[in-house]
Amino acid sequence: MDLETRIAQFEQLCQDDPSNDMAWFSLGGAYAQAERHADAAEAYRKCVAANVNMSKAYQLAGKSLIALGQSDEAGEILEKGYAVAAERGDVMPKQAIAELLGEIGRAVPEIKAEKAETPAAPPGSFVDRKTGKPGTKMAYAPFKGGVGAWIHKNISKETFDEWIGLGTKIINELKLDLSKDEHEAVYDYGMRRFIGLSDEIYLEASGGKSPPEPPAEYKSTLDTILGRMGELEEFQGNLDQQVSS
């Protein structure tokens, strides 16, 4: 599918349902790929108007505005996006937004943490590294090697079970074939993002081995899914089409 056809399809989706944040996000991505940065910025703005929690859309709107030389407007939307990402714990968009703010000479906003108090875990209990809350320690590592050992040590059974559920949906929606290295890399990337396993930690846990990198089109889609807390219902079974060329 060529780029102009994809743009036309996403434009039609947005016209049919202006409240569909995913349609606006996808349209923004297609416009950006076509270097239609003004249109991309507007589409991303429509996305966050429909879903104020889509931190990745703030990031990409700011990036498009920077490409247009509109630093002031970029700074405003990036600062809003930084606050959203910080509140939601969206680590990667938060870091990317901070870098974009630095590019245009704007300071990263100071965000005061206002988290609800979590009851202290009883001495000796297992605390999930992702959630910071008590959980159940897995009986054994989910797979062999240093990365599996890190997960066993740091991630609760509840969190990993949640990933298995979401990961299964992603496999089905993206029609992944895990016998293929590139598709296995897609699944692995999603897992790392979900449980908060950074590239730096992966390198250390794996003895210096770099994490597998998924194809760019899959990576962008997974970032969107995880930015939406894994909500797949509104993709209407067509998620695989977003990564088809």
C-alpha cells in the first residue's frame, strides 16, 4: 500500500469518526512520513483533543512543529505532553519530549510527584519493580538467561501475567509469527517496554548483548499500543494494516 493511499484511508477514518484518537494518530504519522509537517501537527493535536492521555502524540506534534520552525508552539505542546507522560509513567515519551525541549532551548518542566501513598510492604515481601507495590514472586524465571533472571528477581507474577495477556493480543492483532526473528524482536520489544526493562538494564543483564530491535513500523505501533495502556478494542481488528507497506 503506497503512502498516499494510506493517507486517504486514515483521512476517511477521521472524517467518519472525529473522536477516534487512534485514527488521528495514524494520520499524523502518515503525514509526517510524507513530510507534510503542518498537517501532521494538526492531526496530532486532534489526537490529544480526543485523548488527552496520549503522551506520544504530544511528542510527535512537537517534533512536527519543530520541523516547521515553530519553536514556541512546539514548546507549549511539549510541556503539556511532558506533564502527561510524567503523570502516567510513560518513560519513553517523557525522555523523548525532554530531548526535544532541549533542542529548542526550553527547560524541562518541574513536575511535583503527587502519588497516592502505597501501604508499606511487610518486611521480606516481594515488591514489583514496575509498580512499586507488593506482589507475588514468580516460582521460576520465565525463560533462561540473564534477562529471564532479572525479570524473576524484579517483576511480580501479576505484572508478568498481565503482559502475557496483552502480548497474546498483540501477536493475534499483528499476525506475528514468532518463528521469524523480526517478529520475535517485536514481541520482545513490547515485553521490555511493558515491564520497564530499559536497554541499559538489558545490556547489563545479558552480559553486554544489545536488545533485539524490531522493524521501525512495528516499533511505532507498539509504542502507540503501550501508550494507550494496551487498549486494543478501537483498532477494530485492523491493527496489522498499520504496519503493512
